[in-house]
Amino acid sequence: MKPALPELHPVSGLRLGTACAGIKQANRPDLVVIELCEHSTVAAVFTRNAFCAAPVTVARQHLTQTLPRFLLINTGNANAGTGQQGLADAQTCCDAVAETAGCAREQVLPFSTGVIGEALPIEPLCAGVPAAIAALAEDGWTQAASGILTTDTVPKGASRQLQIDGRTVTVTGIAKGSGMIRPDMATMLAYVATDASLPSELLQTCLDTAVAGSFNRISVDGDTSTNDACLLMATGRSDIVVGDADSEAFAALCDAVSDVCEQLALAIVRDGEGATKLITVEVSEGRDEAECLQVAYTIAHSPLVKTAFFASDPNWGRILAAVGRAGVTELDLDAVRLYLDDVCLVRHGGRDPDYREQAGQAVMDRDEIIVRVMLARGEAYARVWTCDLSYDYVRINAEYRT
Amino acid sequence: MKPALPELHPVSGLRLGTACAGIKQANRPDLVVIELCEHSTVAAVFTRNAFCAAPVTVARQHLTQTLPRFLLINTGNANAGTGQQGLADAQTCCDAVAETAGCAREQVLPFSTGVIGEALPIEPLCAGVPAAIAALAEDGWTQAASGILTTDTVPKGASRQLQIDGRTVTVTGIAKGSGMIRPDMATMLAYVATDASLPSELLQTCLDTAVAGSFNRISVDGDTSTNDACLLMATGRSDIVVGDADSEAFAALCDAVSDVCEQLALAIVRDGEGATKLITVEVSEGRDEAECLQVAYTIAHSPLVKTAFFASDPNWGRILAAVGRAGVTELDLDAVRLYLDDVCLVRHGGRDPDYREQAGQAVMDRDEIIVRVMLARGEAYARVWTCDLSYDYVRINAEYRT
């Protein structure tokens, strides 16, 4: 269910350093600094939650001012719901990096994840910055993958190498996220980098495409967090310049970035709070992608469907009830078909006469299950990923602050 | 937390009979017949789920054909997702009542609640009809309140008497529902009756108003069921005729019906699957009711908020994060205030400087809690009710079919 961290190829021009600052707990890696070489470009996607955290506001602002040279990421505290003091604290953290590294405050982007509504403990945080900077190394990805976690149970990373013009280009990324996960980003941080060289606009296009098909297609509990961010950084150190949106090189790089983002997104769902199963929901034969997504998310967000998966119960009635309330107009329920993996459960508005509970049960006993709904009204398709709802989800979220 | 069933005043002209038909379990009341005297009028609201159950389709159809004389309600099986056979089975049940009672099939309305996707056991069901009809009595409300339950832990009823033109008019109702509860009706059945005389259109107006402020304002898990129905019946036996929509008598009767519906709706939330707390979410100072509702439901549907309530954790950050992602445009988060009962937790985008965790904790330890959000952008207001999300919710829904 939860694969080990794969090999993470270093990205030339980017170094990572991790430290134990004691922000919430002692002796736990909780502070990560990422250093970008000069002339690196950066693209970013942030939470759409109107109640966004102070570091999100500050990072957005700094990005408009200059090219970043450092990222500072802390766990244990989200610095969200902290008002004016939170904004000042986020700037103070940037200052700590700027002073130690000798750059401008605006060249530092802050990121925080953890509990909402408590003041950021800036003293231990700032005191930890020199250690994180001293630890900077191109092979620091694995430690950083652990250093950004909160309720995650495993570190998450993915890495691809591809050939462009006969040279090797690397794309490597790490991510964190476990609860509060839903489309439009969540309590999720993801940092992906490449050693190709891309202008900022192309890099943003590449990131937007990758996020749309990965991080924005996962749902653990339907909640959107205040702190999500996903960054794509290009150091240019491979000397491969990708400057044309219509080039094969750009297409190939986009594929690699999308692939890395999809691997990270799936790792987040697999590690969803209390998750025991990875559920892929595929809705096809819709009139447009929007209605397919609507149906897919209604299924993916349904607590009744999710508890049925936890119980390994092929309760197709709950799935069909979710389809029925998804708000698709003029839906002909009698034409809808429903499969679990390759087993047809429903056709003509009811149980498929050939369906045997044993076959549905066999699918349900698996760790990874595909729910396939055919709407029988068009050619459109959409896919989202979610997990089941277990006792442990309740336990983790009931005990979170204690 | 769960009050005992109050006294349910009989409604002259309406009789109820309950039987143990052994539909899913032996020796459990699972079949209810309600008989209406001649010339009774009936108003109805049904589920908006496109995947509606066979009895909903049949009941809707019969209502267009003639005035009903009998209602037949079974638990243990929802007759949903059962295709053409389900429609035929629903008609067969109506025939069983029609034959025993000597009326037309179209004068019978069928209702089913229970597991989805299994064929209705019509043999025991039809065999139980004569016993239910033999048991018909005007004081049969209490037994009927138990006879319509599924995962409910307590029967639910409410009753009011009012004076119109110096005479006593009675409004009495029963309801069932525990899981799969959300706006636009849910796995919920409610039967409310009065001995006043009202034309069908006025009765429908009265019901629509009452439902909008009660059953359509509650949420247990965000799922809408396939079988919901709410009926308002007027026997006319009190000889009080309410024929004018602008009359004081109509206003008074509507108030009584709304009151009964609100009591029933609250009883459903209090008995929400696994619920340990009743949460009222009040959103005020919105630009219009729609955005207030949007915010209120986003809070009420959030699993993170609901588990925090289960843990008695005043985690206002989760509530504020829900406000932030509710999709209200141009929301000024710095102006939003958040209270738990009378304790102010948030103002100016962060924790109220006067807030003490102890005060929030004291509210959280209560069984009934009001979450009050002030949006600071208008005069509109909306209120919804929900409950917390506990281990038992997962247990009940994971074990439902086993």
C-alpha cells in the first residue's frame, strides 16, 4: 500500500538542508531550507482558500518582487489565522534566512504547515535556520522529504530523468499531505525541480497542466487547507534550454513533470489519514469533463461510500445514490453502468443480472480499486483519486491537537 | 441528548396500524399502514436524487391520479436500484393494501426505507398487510413511530395543538432518519397530519415552507438518499376550514406545522449516526441567504470540523478554513467574527486577544453547541443543524450490511 521512497536524483543547482528546530516537538526534523542557484526560475500554485495563511500571502508578494533564491519550510505550525502578527512572523523568518545567507528578504519564500491558529514559535524556528543552511547539499532530497511532514506516515518523493537533445534532464519532487486534502490544493506542500532552463511563463504553464491532472484530482476528506503550495523550479544547470511552447522538448518535459506530480499526488492519497485503500474513480461517457468531475467528486466525497470501502462492502447502492445526487441534469439512470475494476455491478437502473456478490467482494478485498461509472450520454472522461474512511481518520483528527 | 417521545395527540380521521412482517428481521415492527378518511387532502415532497427508489416513482404517479386513502411504509429494504422489478414490486404492495381494504391501487402510496439494491421481499411484506390494517387505530402514532425506523436509535415524533376560531386543531407528526441526511431531503421519511381542512394547493404551500426551514436545513453526512419523502395530510375532521392563504388561521397552522417539522428535524440530527453532539450553525451578516447557507453547509459538511466537535476540541482554525473555502467572493476574512455560543474566538483574521482556551473548552464540553459566524458584509442570515463525526459513524456505516 505505501511504497518506500524511490531514489531521488539530485537536480544540479538546487541544494536542500534539513534541521531539527524543536518547533512543536524536540529531535524531529521540522525545518527545511531549499537554495536555488542564481537565475533559476520559479512557478507557483497556491491555495484558493480565501482564509490563506500568512506565509502564503508573504510568498505571493515576494514572488512579484524578485526571483527567489531560498525557500524556508517549517512544520508543526501553519501560521494561519494569526492575523497581522502572523504576517510579521513570516517576514521575520525570511529575515533569518536573508541574514545568514546574505540575500534580500524578498528573495526568501516562507512556507508553513501544521496546526492552525497558534502563534508561530519564531524563536526556535529562527534559531534553527543556520543549521539548515549549514546542511545544504544537492543530495538533501531524502532528508527534506521527511523534514516537511506533519500527520504523514511516510515521506513522499518521485524522480524522473529524460533525454533532451542527447543530454539527461532531471525532474525530482517531494511532497507532504495527508488530511485536509481536496481539489484546488489542500494542506499540501510540493516542491518539484528540474535542471532544464525555462522562462517563467513556460514553467507556469507546465506546472498548471501538471497540477490540474494530479494534485487537483485528489480528495481525502473534502477539506481545502489554508497553506497549500506547489512550486516548480528550474535551475537551468543542465544547459538544456526549453524556450518554445510548441517544441517536442517542452512536451517531453511537461510529461515528466506531470508524471512526478501524479506520483506525488497518489502517494498523498495512499497516505490519506487512516486510509487503507486507494480508490480511483473514473467517470466516462459524460457530455463534458465538468459533469464527469462532478459525479467523480460526489462519489469521492461521500462518507457513506468511503466507509463502505473501508468495510470492503460492495455496496453499489451508495455509489449509485451519489451519482444520482451529483446534480447532472437529464441523467438517464437506466442507462448508467457501474463497474468495480472489471466487474459490472449495475446496468438498466439496477443490479446486473449476471453480477455475483462474490465477484464484487473479490474486488473489494483489494488494496487498490477502480470505480468506473459510464454515464451513457457523451464522450467526456474524468478521473479522481480518493481513499476510504476508517476509524483511524476519526482518531487522527479527533486527537490532532492533544 | 435524546429526549423521550412526547405525547402524540391523535388526529381525527387518520388511523395508523403497525405490524411485524419479518421483512429483514423477525419480531420487529417493520410495516406501517396509515389510513386517511375520505376527502382528506395530501401534500408531498420527495427526494431530488435522480436515482430515486421505485416506491417514490409509484407514489408520485399515484398522487397525480387520485386522492390517496392509504400509505404503506416498510423498513428493512429501500426497493431502490431494483429496476423494472422494483416498480412492479411497489405496485404489488399497493395491490395487497387495496385488496384487503377494498380500495383502488392508485389510492395507496408506497414508501420503503432500508438497504439499497436488494429485491423487496414482497411475500412477507404482503402477508403482513392484513395485520397492519387490523391494527389501525387513531392512537397508533407511537407504535408507528417505532415501526418506520432503520438505524435510528429512538422513535421521533412531535405534536402541537392550536386554537382556530375557538376550536382545537391538532398537528402531529412522526419521522425516521439517522444517516444519509443532507439538504434536499435524505433517507428520511416524515408523516405529518392535521385535522384542519385545507385545499391541496394551500397544504403544499404550508409543507414547502415547513420543509425549507427544517428537513432541508439538516445535515448528518452530506449524502442524499434515494427514498426520502415528507407528507402533510389534512383530514378536515375538526370542521375548521382553512381556505385563505392570507388568513390568520393559515398563518397559525403553518407555524404549527413548521414547529412540528423543526422538532422532527432536530430529533433526526440528535439521532444522527454516531452523533454525540447537536451543532447549530448560524451564519449572519451575509449579502444574501444563499451565501450564508453556502458557508453554513461548508462548515456542517466538513469532516475535520465534525471530528473536532467529537473530540470537544475548540479548533476554530478548521471552522475558519471551512469559511474560507466556501466560495464566497470578496470575503474580507479580517472582518469575520466567530463565536461558539457566546464566546468570541476569532476577530480581525485571528484569535480574539480576549479569548481564553478554557472558555472555548467549556462550550465544547456541552451537548448542544451553536457555531456563530458573522460575515460582516450584509444583513442576511441562515441556520442549519448538524452533528459531530465519531467512531460510531464509521462503525455503523461499515457494518450496515453485515
